[in-house]
Amino acid sequence: MIILQNLKIDKMKKSLLWLLALALISTTTFTSCDDDGDGDMPDPDPVTIVSFAANSDNYTTLAAAVQAAGLETALSGTGPFTVFAPDNDAFQALLDSNPDWNGLDDIPQEVLTAVLTNHVVSGEVTSAQLMSGYYTTLSATGFGDANVSLYVNLDNGVTLNGGPQVVAADNEVSNGVIHGVDAVIMPANIVTFATSNPALSTLVAALTRADLSTDFVAALNGDGPFTVFAPSNDAFAALLDSNPDWNSLDDIPAATLEAVLSYHVSAAGNVRSGDLMDQMEVPTLAENQSLQIDLSNPDQPQVVAANSTANIVAVDIQGTNGVVHVIDTVLLP
């Protein structure tokens, strides 16, 4: 009996040894095959902003425009970038808007470059990360290193500069993210920024009042460059509250309103927040009237007028013809 038991144990040991040997052989074989496969298979080419557009159904005109503008290398770089990408129909609408533009080649390259870079923001911003407010694009203005701003409004979907809307968000690529839009976003001037931001709607109503002798909209659509200190809606509400006879903008005498509005605009240049200096005098469109900058409290820059002082609450909203700084009080000459 003892001999039989020993034989059984020996057989079991031999069986276990064979199983271990087979397991080791199998593991070595599969590992070797995997190593060989990794060495033979090249990494797939990354899908960049440009290659995504070129191989899509809806953004091939964008890819062609990027190539025509000489931006292919830049937008194939590491980034990351956020691109608001106009679809093919949006580019066709752009071409149809100008009788001299039958194709992309008819658009001057400097214009095409300015327009395309106006759709690009540095960094990756997904739809969940987008916030209402201003973003800096890669579109140059010619005012030093100042680039054009882009206003994003999330009140009803995602609206850009008061017009184009995001219709296909969060197309992830290797060097950023692409949000499809339904219209080409033209670089905005300071009038566009005023009219597109609901927080400045009272200022727009004041500038466009029919009985004013100055056409402020036409003036601010000019070449500039202008620097505008733009009172918020709350600032205008406080102005109306300051006079018991003023229940609306229409109650302010036209000459008074015109003088006040002229006092908020300077044609002295594109003065960004980094250009402001303490005690700087800023000439305005109001005759013989200037403003003074107060930077004594670096955390709260102020604009000092003859009869009021305003805090600057938002800076460097950069347009093609000037820059806007939002203030919390209407300046009174």
C-alpha cells in the first residue's frame, strides 16, 4: 500500500511539473509574439485640427482656407488650441456676402488670416469649461501685441459675438478641441462688443438715441483707434436714480446725454490696462475735457472725472479699432 501511494504521489508531481513547464512555454511564446508585434506596427498618425477638418464631411472648406492662409503648420502643432470651426455652409455664406469673392483665392490672404485666427483660442476649452465672457483669440490687431477678443454668451446655447452659434461641440483632437459653428466669426470692433453684451444694453440704447446730434455708432465704427470706458447697465441705473426727474434715458436732455457719452470715449489711441499709469490724463471726445487715471490702489484702478469717479471692473476687451474697459459708474463732466 505504501508503494502504491508513493507511485501515485510521483505521478502527481510529474503531472504538476509538466503543467508548469507548459505554462512557462505558453507565457514566453505569447510575450515574444507581443513584443514582435509592437516593434513591427507603427504608431497611427495623430488626428490634428487640420487633419480632422480635411477628412470630415462638414469642414473641408475650413481645411482649404487654413492651407490658403498658410496656417496649416501652426494649427497642426502641439497647441493645445480651441477652434470654433465654421462649417462648409458658413464659408459659402461668407463668399456670398462679397460679390468679388467667388472662391477662397479671391479673399486677400491678410484678411483670410485675420478671420481664421479669430476662431482660435490658446488652450483647450471644452463646452463644459466655457464661461460667459471674453476670450483672447490669435487674431492680431496691429496695436502692439494686442489680439482681438471674442465674446461668449451662454444665455441660450453658446453664442459668439452676438451671432454665430456652436452647433457641434467637443470634437477632441490630438492638439486641442473643435467646436463647430454655423457662421464665420468676423473680427469684432468695439461697436460689436457693445451690442453683443447684454450687460451693456443701456449704453447701446443711449448711443443710438435718435435725437442726438452725433452719430456715435458711425463714429465708433471708424478706424480709431479708440479707448472706451463703457458704463454697465447698473451704472446707468444709478445715474437715473440720482435725479428724480429721470425715469428713463429719454428723460435726460439730449445735450446732457451727448456730453456725457462723449466723455467716455478717447481717440488718443488703443490704451490697454498695461498702458495705464497713475495720474495719466486721457483726452476725450468731449470738448476740452479729459479723464485722469488713479492707480493709487493697484487692486482697484479708477477713472476720475470732473464730477464722478468710476471703478474699472473689466479691462482689455480688444476690438479691431480700439479697446473697451467696463466701469461701474457713469462719468460726469
